[in-house]
Amino acid sequence: MIKNPRSKRILSISLLVLGGVLIFLAPENAWIGTILLVLGLGVEIAGLVIGHRK
């Protein structure tokens, strides 16, 4: 796991931004939209977990 707090914070913020972009760009009525939404949520959760671990 990443020990450096600065690197961990940068990774966490970038994952949160990437997840938000994926969720924002997901179309409403297609399977790809559902896949992008789930992928975006997974990236958001990963970013939160990395950011809160001590």
C-alpha cells in the first residue's frame, strides 16, 4: 500500500474525479451507460477507501 500521505491524497482525489467524470458521461438508455455508472461508482469507492486508510 502507499505510505506517503501526499501520494495517497493525490491518488484519492484523481480517482474521485475520474469516477465523477465516468458517472457524468454515462448515457441513460444504453448498456454502456450502466457499465460506466457501475465503473464510476467503483472508482469513487476505491478513491474513498484509499483516502481514509491510515
